[in-house]
Amino acid sequence: MRLETVNDIVVIGAGIIGISTALELQKRGRNVLVLDREGIAAGASRGNAGAFAFAEIEPLAKPGIMRKAPKWLLDPLGPLSVPPAYALNITPWMLRFWRASWRDRYEVSINAQSALMDHSRAALDRQIADVNGEALMQRDGQLQLFEGEAEFRASQKDWDLRKTRGISFDLLHSPDAIAEIQPGLNRRFTHAGFTPTWLNTVDPQKWTQHLALQFQTRGGPIDVTQITALTPVEDGVVLSTPSGDVRARQVVVAAGAWSHRLAKHLGDHIPLETERGYNTTLPQGAFDLRTHLTFGGHGFVVSRINDGVRVGGAVELGGLELAPNYKRADALLAKAGQFLPDLDISGGTHWMGFRPSLPDSLPVIDRSANTPAVLYAFGHGHLGLTQSAGTAELVADLVTNATPTIDLSPFAASRF
């Protein structure tokens, strides 16, 4: 790992994006070294909801969103919040978010997201087969729940959009119809949309670790170290670490919410912010959960993790430095207890993770504008697990100069 040793490719990040990318590059015959500041699945890949949300093609920044934003932002426990101590820091990002909600940008995001989701679904099938990973999947579908006729009608455009994109679903119009799929819900939820092809992993940390083990078994090293700087040199890149320099012909930056700090070393200023996600994982026996539940009007989901139950979600735009506000997790858990009266909300474990978010809800999948030997794969927001296998294949295409399966221009680092 010292300067005199030139590595073929270094992937920075051992989360689901970095590990998937390293594994795909390895499959294509490249020698890959993975470096991470904390280790395998130590960040957002450890505690997320475990969903492969291929049906979620609509960006957070959509027309009309800014009319709702002030109400949300003033509620410290609401589905979208900004801590007062971070309000000035987030203002430039929020202005880009507002611009991304305009109809022209929104349509670009929808088309790009749909293409990436279609590719990622097929890529995940290939990945599962390659690593013998079916035992770590659960194919239980998803219920998106609505309180009353008015809220359900307001969602009709979303369902129409999914239909035009070939996403299969069934619309349910009574609590009894909902109960046939998931018993035990409060009857205040009168309507739902059921997506039968939705799938989850039994545990996102276990899935990432399984992929990492495959990479290591096939000869790939993973080391823990902090990258403090990236410096272009004539035949590649020098990565500075506390224990010495590492040299590589090519580098993939897949460091999640910390990625923009590395990009700045190369003169690439990418407006990455942090969706701080909160959840509580309840032990086995907490509830007989039969499908993934999405409470869209309240900004959270309930999913099955290792036969336990994970309650989490919402978006807190608070950066990387502020202390966690676990009152948000408590608020979500209290709501879940109301919505699922038989849910045992005792004995849970809190978690907060940093989800890397860009204003238009699209990741960056591109080369550095100033240093072509460096490639970027970050900014997936809450869709990192969903788009991991697809992103890995697209990055590998760029590394090997193959023609990508989809148009990558909407994911360009220069779009901002």
C-alpha cells in the first residue's frame, strides 16, 4: 500500500455501493483494493430499512413540494426537517432543491430515475445469482397506506406514473382488503397500493457483509484507513492516509455522505448534503409483519429485519457534525404503535445514519471533470441499497471503457 506500489484500482468506501462496485470490477478482471474509514457496512448500509425500492421513481423535489416545505421544516419531528443550527448551511442546497422541483428538471429526474431503476433491478438479479444470495432476500411485497379517500385520491398521479413505467401494483379500497395482506393495521387506513414485486433483504448489513466476503474470498483486500487527500499524478492518483500514501491507477469514490469532501481535493464542488435517517429495531416477536409497510403521509416505513421489526425513515437535513436527535426515532415509534395496535414497542435499539443526498434525488455516476482517473459513485439518498448493483455495473463500464447500458448524462458531476 505504500507509494512505490501502484494499485490497479482503489475503491474508497465499504458500504453497499463501494462493495458492489469492487465486486463487479473484480468480476471483470481488475485488481481492486477497498479502503474505508470505519469498515464494512459501518454507515448507512448497516441500519437502513433493507428495501430494494425499485418502484420509487419520483424524486423528493417534485412540483409543489416547496408549498409543503415550510410547514414540515417548522416541525422538528416532522417528515422533513432542518435543525435551526444547520439552517444557514443548508440554504444553498435548498435553493437547488427548489429549482429541481420545477417541471422541466422534474421530468428529467423521473426519466433518469426510471432508467436507473430498471437497470438496477436486472443488475440485482445478476448479483444475487453470482453470489448465491437468494437466502438473504425476502420477497413479501409492499403496502403503501392511505388515511381516507382524499389522501388516496391525491396519490392517483403517482400510481398513474408507475403504470406508465410498467410497475405492477394492485389498489385496495377497504380496510378488509388491506387486512388480507397485512392483518393488525388500524382501520384508519382505508386505502392502499400493493406492489407485489417489491423485495427486501433480511438485513442490509448482512447483505453487504455477504458481498464483501465474496469479494475477499476471490482475492480482494479490504483495509480500514482514513483518506485525507486525493492528489492527481502523472500515471494515476495518490491517496493520503495517516499511515502513508497509497498510489492507484484509478480510484472510485463511493464514500457516501463524505464523498464531496474528497471531490473537493480535485476541484469538483458537488452539492452533497446529508439526509440523517432515524430508526428503531424491535426484537423478534414484536409484531407479525408480513409485508413492507410505507406510511407515506407520515414519512416512515416498517420493515422486517432478521424476524424483528424496524421502524424508521423521515428526512433530517442536518449535516455530518450535529448530535443525533433520537426524539425523531421515538416519535416514529409512537406513531407505529398507534397504527399497529398489536406492535410491542419495547426493547428497541435506536440508530441514526447519514444518507448522501443531492438536490434532484439522482446520484453522481461519472468521472471527475478534472481528474479522469477518478470516478464518482455517490449521492443515492435513501436509494443506495436499491441502486447499488446497477451503479456497480455502470461504474465498471466507465472504468473499462465499455458503453453503459443507460444514458449517464443526467448523473453527471457537472450538472450542478
